[in-house]
Amino acid sequence: MRQRWLGGLSTREFLRLHWQKRPLLARAAWTAPAGLPQRTKLFALACRSDVEARLVAQRAGRWRLEHGPFQRRRLASLPPRNWALLVNGVNLQVPAAEQLLRCFDFLPQARLDDVMASYAAPGGGVGPHYDSYDVFLLQGPGRRVWRLQRARPFKLLADAPLRLIADFTPEEEYLLEPGDLLYLPPGWAHDGVALEPCVTYSVGCRAPRGAELALAMLDYLHERGLPDAEFRDPALRPATRSAQIGTPMVGFARRVLRRLRWTARDVRRVLGRHLTTPKPQVVFRPPQRPLSRAAFLRQLARDAVVLDARSALLYRGSAFFLNGEEIAPRAAQRRPLARLADRRRCAGGALARAGLGAQLYAWYGRGYLHLERSA
């Protein structure tokens, strides 16, 4: 099926022709869902401690970056031009933004990150930069000009608080109006400047870095128990260079570290935990008046189970991962649990018949999921 979102391309055509290859501009690609946050709501979110927000301003050719949470009087005192407020994880706070994110469900959930909203005053932006991940820029109210340059090694400004490009030479320029969409592959330099007060919604994709995975593996190995040994040097001789690390100690370290081993199963576990671990500022909200277990199970039989927007449920083979924890369901439970993961909602009766009622009730109590009346 061809998607208006993608300029009339099917998802398969988009992935083949544009994904991580070249930008795509789609005019009148989307209609904003009712309830998407604009200035007032974004200002309120930026004042909360559980929301990641940044304020980027330019004055006399110099850039300034501030991190939230902000005081309301700080936002009220902003000048009329040359600043932008960035609010990350809007989909975790606003159902309409979560609905917007799920419009990109042709991409694996492991690759989707969040929705960031940028409110910019005239002349506002974050300067020329590039991202290491794919991004979809959806223009809300107002207009913004985007200048692009294809990916290459860039020089960065030495004295800027952001990773801004010093040698930015735009090759393309596009004026985005409400409803337009611009897709950018990783590494493409871009600079967006508001022509008037405007809101841009960015659907960012996640791209795990090797260093992140290496640290996650080391944490996992430490948790599992690293090989231990005690260094001994009974043949020690008087040191002639007391600051030099001795050959016996280097050899000991080499022998111990060679004993580090991991399997394909360990890699799967590390990746699943890493991809589903909530970001530091994410706070789950348990129900204020939780149902008793018996009442929950009765309601489960007739309602739908819906994952909370903050929850990440992924799987690989027989292993499932929810919010950084590994789950080992029985064989009969895997199919309905996979359906819940794929669709982020599932008929409660099917999950109950698979014997998942007790597990779902525990997750309900933590705020990981909710019950909704089936349509």
C-alpha cells in the first residue's frame, strides 16, 4: 500500500530507495492528530523534572545551551527571536504524540526512539549539525527552512556548547509548511531556521553504538560473575624503575582477561536488556487505585491489555524483554505475548487463557500496562 506519509511511496519502496541512502521530501504528507502539544503544553512539559528539555539560543553569533527543568518565569522572559525549545520523549507524556510515533510501525520497534518537539521563535534553530541516526521531521504549525548537505567528515565548532558544524556548505534548501515531512539519513548535515513561530515534531530512530553495547556486555558479565584470581609474585626482585608496571603483572592481566567468554545467548540477553531499558528520566506511574488481583483477572477476561507508552517489550526467539528485564514464558505463552509486543495491545482473554494473568497483574501494578475496554 502506498503511503501519503512517504510521498506516495510504499514502505518497501521507501526503504529500498531512501532509507539510509538519500533524503525524502513529502508535501502535505500528514495531518496532525488532535492533541499534539504546541507552545503552551511544551512550555509546561519543559518545567517538569521527568521530562528532558533543552533551550538553544543564539545571540551575536554565539550559541547558548540550557538544560531543563525550567522555571516558568525563565520561559516567559525569552526574547522574541533566535531561540528554540526542544522537548524529548513527548510521546511518553502525550497520547497524540504516541499515536504519531506508531504511524511509523513499518520500522522495527527496536529502531524507533521517541518523538521530540521543537518550538522555535522566528530565527530560532539549533544550528548546522548532523545526527548519527535516521530522523523524520514533521512540520506542525508555522514554517521552517531546512538547508542540507550530504554526509561527509565535518569539522566541528570548537567553542560551541553543541556539536555544530564549522564548515557547513548547504547543497539543498527546502521550505517546510504545515503537514510536510522531511526524512534525513544518518550523517546528513542540516540546519533548520524558523521563519515564524513554529513547531516541528521529530521522530528519531535508535541506532545502538558499539561502545554502548560493549559497556552493556561488561555490566552483564560483572553481574554474572567475572573470572577471579589473585596476583602473586613470589619471584619479585628489587625494582630499578619503581614506576614501571612489571611484566609479571601484565601477563597476569592478560591471562585473566582471556578467560572472559560469552555465547550467542549472552549477546541476545545483553541486546534485549539494553534496548528495553528505560531512559534515566522515565518514571512509571502505578495506578492510584489499583484493582485487586481478583478484580483485575475478571476485567482481563473482557478487556484489552495495552502497553504503557513508556514500556518497551521486545523478543528474540523464546526470550522476551520488558523494560530491561528478561522474561522466560512457557511455550504456550509466547505467541500471545509476541502479539502484545508487536501490536502493543492484545485481547486480555487470550493472554489469560495462556496463563499470563499473574504476570500481567504484576506489570499492571508497576504501571507497565493498562486495561482498556475492547472496541
